[in-house]
Amino acid sequence: MGPGRKRIAVIGATGSVGSSVLDVCRAHPDALEVRALAARSPSEKLMALAAEFGVTMLCVHDAPPGLGPEEPGAKKLRGPGGLIAVAEDPSVDHVVFASSGTAAIPALQAALRAGKEVSLANKESIVVAGPWVMPLVRTRDQLRPLDSEHNAVWQCLHGESAPVRRVLLTASGGPFRTWTASELETVTPDMALRHPVWSMGPKITVDSATLMNKGIELIEAMMLFSLEPHQVDAVVSPGSFVHALAEFEDGSVKMLAGAPDMRLPASSCLFWPERRFPCGGLERPVVAPRTIAFEDPDPERFPALRLAREAMERKGPFPAVLVGADEVAVERFLSGRLGFTAIARAVEETMEACSLPPPKSLEDALAALEWARRHCAAVCNSWEA
């Protein structure tokens, strides 16, 4: 172990974002030491990563008792308690949350309470649990947004004392940006999974195609940066060169642009405030010739964005309900049991049926999430009958 190296834990190590973070760690062994890895389930990939980095802790969230990871030399952990143990461990300086879902929320809270640096690419942690996560952040840079758009906003707002008028998150528009409403009815799972720019998991890829991902990101941005709904919006910018813009009261606009590569925001989070070239093989972005264009998303063809904005404005249980219903609807679409345009319709019916009170605790918010999953499943089942 080299002196002065930052000691890293990666929760969600086998996913696309976790892989980008580990790429940066590989490129800078003099500065970064991977101490712990966690994933939802055991896999050959996880075992290979543990051996490569020589980790001291290895956690599998869904491993049953007696079936922990078998990497020699690593402390074996499992379940929610294992994630919390990784997040709190005094031998870890910086915890990366790159997993999806809500399972890591208690670990995120534990890491923040322990004063760790945190890089966060888990939307549900903020959209569902923001009121019980954000108050735990001690300093401006303790919680570092890892998603490319929120990372760009974070960097644009850094050093600014004047209030921001609004922030704009960009969307590439997905593979169906120019398709008509009737053409969208014919979209299959295979078609939706061919995203033109980013390499992501199936759920987020479909959400990007419907623009639900961008809508969920708007809610997350509102909570991350203490903004009101009218201060957050989305624009389509094909090519994904510009990741976000910040407009200030004097009318000036700052934007962050760069290659659509998750190793860039990962590097900024791990090394902040220093800037380091993330790793070999990443081409520096070509400034010219390049055309940067912005256009408004079409709420008629992509109603998911409208539903997310409604959840953002209504607050209460609706952000959690939006997330829970979308999880079920996308799962049904990917299994071939629901049409592409029916994803938003299923979410909308679930939101319309919601009469839950505003959550008063994290447990209430998770209960709203679970209610939405059940109700959306019932809606989808009624359409199949």
C-alpha cells in the first residue's frame, strides 16, 4: 500500500458506472486504492475484480447465509448490514454508490454520518429518500454527483456565490427522438436497448428512450441542489457533448461539455478539486468543427417527462410513486408484456390512483414505492386479461 493513496469502496462494482470508476482506479494506482467491492449478486466478474484489486472487503447483497463470496484474503460480507459495514469502515475514505434501487440507502446514510467522501450515481437514493439523506451532508463537496448531468451542474455551480436562476439538464433524445407517435407504438425491447450514445443497463436504457430517466433526474437535481421545480428543466442536445447548463440572474450561462464517457465525471469526483486525465484510451473532446444544438423535448410523444414534472411539483409521495411504477412498467416492457408507449400510461394510471399522505419517514417513502409497484402491476395485469 502506497502512502497517501485514497482508499475507495465501490458499491455496484459490476455495473456500467462501477466499471467506469474502476477504470479510473486502474489508471491511477499511485493515488487510488480499491479497498472494498459490493454487488447485488455473486458473479465471476465480481470475483475477478476482487482478485485484480486485492480488496480487503467483499459484499454480496443478495447472498443467502453461508453463501458469501469466496475470494481469499477478503472479509466476507452480505446483505444490507454488509453494505453498511463497508460504508462505515475506517479503512475506507471514499464510497462510490453506483448501484441501482433502494437497497443501498441505509449504507449511503451511514457513509455520510461517518464523514466519508461520497460519489453518488444512485437516483433512487435522492428521489425517494432525499429528505432523509440530504440533511446528513456536512459540507458542499462531501456528496459528489456522479451522473454526468448532475456532475456537470455541480461543477458549474462551484465557486458561484450568486443564486442560480435555473439549471438545464441535457438529453441526447434517445434512439426515437424523431419518431412519430404512431412509429413509437411499434418499438420493441431490442430497438429500445440500442441507445445511440451511452452504454447503460437495460432499465436505464429504456428510461432514456422514454425520457423518464431525464424526468427522474430533474427531481434529483431539485433535491441535490436545493432548487424549486421552476428552476429545473430539460433540453434535448443530440450528441451528448453538453451535459448541463446553469443560468444565473444576470443572464449569463455556464455549461459543462465533454465526451460522453462516464470516466470523466468519475475522475472529477474521485480527485476533486484536482483534475486528472481519467485513463488511457479516452480521446480528448474535439472543440471544432462542432455544432451544439438545443431543442425542447416533445411532451406529447414523450409523456414520461410530463409525469415526472408533475411528481416534482406535487412532491409528497409522488416522486417515490413515479419511481416504483416505472420500475414495474419497464420490467413488463422488457419481458414483452407491455408496449413501449404503454409504459407512461401505466405510470400515469398509478399516479392518478395515489391518495397516500406525504411520507414522514424513510419507511413511509419506501412504503409508497412498494404501493406503486403493486398498483402498477395490477394495472398491467388488467390490460393483459
